[in-house]
Amino acid sequence: MSTATLDSMLLSSTDPRRLHAWYAEAFAPDEDSAVDTYRVLRFGGVYLMIDSRDDIGAANPEPGRLILNFQVPDARAAAARLDRMGATWVAPLEDRDGSLFATAVDPDGNYVQLIQLSEAHRAAM
């Protein structure tokens, strides 16, 4: 039996250009391309596709329902970059037993988490 692989996720917005620009600046994707009306950003092996839809509002009313987790090599530098971009923080950068975590809000109100795991936490996984 084959197993499924999470390859991509679709993030819709009433302003996909703004949302694309935010993610591209915030996280420096490995690839950034346009396919038809989609903006496609690749982060490692996962594609984030950004488009627009008629059935959504301007802001996510339940941002905790889905949180985008970005594993970053330097959480302090990533948090500082988001600060320079004017990010709003749900949870500022904190050290949790040697691993660093923070949760910001993207322009559409979605939660985005920065994660820098310690070597001990990686080994325990």
C-alpha cells in the first residue's frame, strides 16, 4: 500500500499579491513562480500556493484552526525580519527548553509559527 505525501497547501486571499509579497519577503522561498493565477512558493519539499477566491473574507476569522509552521535556522533573525516588516505577534519569540518558538500573524490574519528546534529536541523526535 502506498502512503500519501503532503505536497502543497493552498492559501487563498482577497489580496493574493500582498500575501505573496509578505511570504516571499518573510521566508525567502527556495522557488517563487507564477502558474496561471497562482503564486507558487516552494519551502523545502512543500509548495505554498496563493490565489484568490470569491467565498472568503478579507481576514481569517479562526486563525488557530491551521497554523503554518516554518522551521528556520535562526529564529532570532527571522523574528527580527518580521519585526522590520511590522508583524503582529500572538506569541513573541520564547525559549522552550532550548528550542525557540514564536507565532506571528500574516496580512490575512493567519497564524505563522517560527520554530528552531534544539539538537536535543531533534534527537528525541
